[in-house]
Amino acid sequence: MLVQCKDVMLRALLAGIFLLSSEAGWAQVDVLLPDSSSNAVTLRVQQFIDDLKTLEKDCHDVIMVKDASQLQESQVSAYEWRIKSMDEKLQTFNSCWNTYFLAQQYEIAAHDDLMERVAQLDVLKQAVTDSIAARKNDCAALRDFLASEAFIMPLDTTYKRLYSRASKLSLIAKAAPMLEKLKASEQMTFADVSAHYTKAKEAVGLMPVLAPRMAALDEKYISLKAMSEKIQAMAYKPFIQRIKDYLLGFAAVAILLLFFNLLVSRLMAVKKAYKSMKQYKNLLKTNEQENYPTI
């Protein structure tokens, strides 16, 4: 009985080889293949598609920043670890799918519905790849923003010290080389500030949830820029020239205050005249006078 079974199997194998070598082999093989074989491949390909859909959903949900005020570097590190895990899952999926596709490529090529499912799978795979790449960019943006914030925000003390030292050096003629050296150092520092600030703005473009924290960074950047301009404007001036500059500045402030007071007085006078005119018109209406003089 066993010998007969082996003989039957051998004949079937030889018949299959013959059919594959003939011109109409694919059509005949398709007829001879049982439905269960095609169904099994269909189910397996659909399982691959379902796995991709699950991975795509996980990729979209991997970064959830609801309150940027509480964002810390440890949280970004957790996001990076999850994204790395998603990337590894995709690589494992690609390996498994490529192996399976090579094993079943003839079966898949023989059925239009399987080819359609494979095309759908390729589209999903590209979507997952793009999603993972986008999440990596988002994570890089979060890290760049935190790095920029950590660099810029504590610089108040540094700039106050630079300004104080520059002011003292500007009082001494012989200290001019030291002052120029300090200004050059400050210029390099502010170049780093500007670079970090630009990265932070780009990060907010990718992650708008960071906008509230960017407002504080904007304010700090403007303050540091103003301080930098003052330091760069520092130069040695004789004592008499400093007195003249102070007096001119004081006079300019006095003139501005005088002009402002005059403007306020004019506005109050106009407001008072308008109020008097309105009261006069109301009085004429009360007396039921149709023709009344206009001001």
C-alpha cells in the first residue's frame, strides 16, 4: 500500500513538471490546483495587510504631545524608543513578506484578486514607511526645540556679565583691545543664539503644539539681541564726551516729555469742546427748537 502511494505521488510530481514546461502549463496548473491553496494564500496576504494597518495606526499614535509645557527630554527619549521599535517591526515585516512573496509569486501572479491585494499591501507599506520617517522628523524637532530652549533661556546672567565688563573696559583707552576681543566673543555667542533660535522656529513649524513655549523664547531672544547690540556699540569715549552724551540724551527725553504733555493737553481740550457741544445740542432739543446754531 505504501509503495502504491509513493508511485502515485511520483507520477503526480512528474505530471506537474511536464505541465509547467509546456506553453499552456499555467492554465492547466491553475485548473488542477485546489481552491484551498488559493484561499490559503489569500488569507495569508490579507493577514499581512491587516498587520500593516495595525502598524500604521501605531505609528500615527506614537507621539502624543497634549501639553507642551510639561514636555521634557525623557519624554522625547521615550518617543524615540517607540519609533525605533516601529522601524524594527517594519524591517521584520519586510523580511517576512519578501520571503513569502518569493515562495508564492507564481500563485499570486495567477490570480488577479491576489495581485490587487499585493498592490494594496505595497501602498500601505509605503504609507507606513513615510509615517515612520515623519515621526522621526517630529522627534528631531522636539529635541531641537528643547536643546535651543536650554541654550538660550539661561543666558541672561552671561549677557549681564558681558555688558558690565564691556562698560568698564570702555572707560579705559588702553583697554580698547580687550574690549574688541570681548565684543568678538559676544558676537560668536549671539551667532549660536541665532542658530538655536532658528532651529526652534523650524521645530514649531513641524510641531505647532510648541507655540506657547516659543512665545517665551521669542521674548528672551529679543532681550538678548538688544543687549548684544548695546555691547557691540561699546567704545572708548573721553569723560567729557560721556557727559555731553548724557546731557543730550536727557535733553532729548525732556523734549519728548514736553511734546507728549502738549499732545495730551490738546486732546483733553478737544474732548472738552466736544462734550460741551454735545450738551448744548441736547439742551436745544429739550427746548424743542428746530433751528439752532451749529458750532
